[in-house]
Amino acid sequence: MPDKRTAEELQAVFDRYEAALLVAYYHDEQPYLYSIDFSTGIACREYKYALLGCGANVAEMLAGWFEFSQMDFQTAIVTTAFIIGEVKKVDAFCGGRTNLMAIGQKSGTLRAAKSPALLQVLEDEVERSFQEYKNTWATRAIEMIASVAKRWKADDQMKG
């Protein structure tokens, strides 16, 4: 039986639910990613990686720091856990349990990234390591300032 709702009524159904769908597959050994935003009904081709959901803006910025195509599965999982953890910190709508999956290039099969409990341990370890890195930032910044100051001083002496 055909749906007798108007276009506006049908759009209202999509407007009530903020959802997105990711379609991923391999063809001729090349990955293809498409995201479909239900609120707009627009499908977009994604390149390198696809980010969906309310924290996608922050995740996009963080993902730009990394070259996922050069990573093995384990490194990509750790990097993804870092990005998800950072997004959860700044987006009030992001949270809950993390689930990670990957599609095998050769097999085309979907691989789960371990159990939720192990992923939580991984997220905790990533956070601990990131805190250690941030704690070294002040020392590294002082080293950078000293290096720049030396170059400045040498440049001034050459000009003077």
C-alpha cells in the first residue's frame, strides 16, 4: 500500500531522528565509503575514512593528525580509541561504550576489535599515555623557546 503522507510529513520523520548510515565495501581492491545523513537525505562519498555522528567535527580534526592508510590494524585501533576518547571529553552527546570494527581488504569480512571490556582497558591505557605526553609538554615548550631564542640571538648578532 503506498504511503499517503506528503513530502513534508515524510521529511518530518527524518527530522525527528538524527541518524547516519555508513556504507563501506571493497571493489577492485579499492575501499569505497559512503555516508548517508538521514536529516538531509544526502549520500556523500568519503575518502580515507568516514566520521559520523554528533562528534564528527572534533573527530575530523583529530583524525587529520594521522595517516590511517599507513597503519596496521592494531595501530589504527589504538589511534581510533584515542580519537573517540577525546571526542567524548568535549561533546556532551557522545559517550557510552566504544565499539570498533574494520573491514578486511582482502577478505571483505568484518572484524570486531575485541570485546567491550578490552576496549575499555585500551581506552584507559590510551588516556594514561596521553596524560604522560601532555605532562612533558611544558618541558618540550621550554626547549623550543630556548632553541628559537638562540637562533634569534645569532640572527641579531649577524645583522649587528
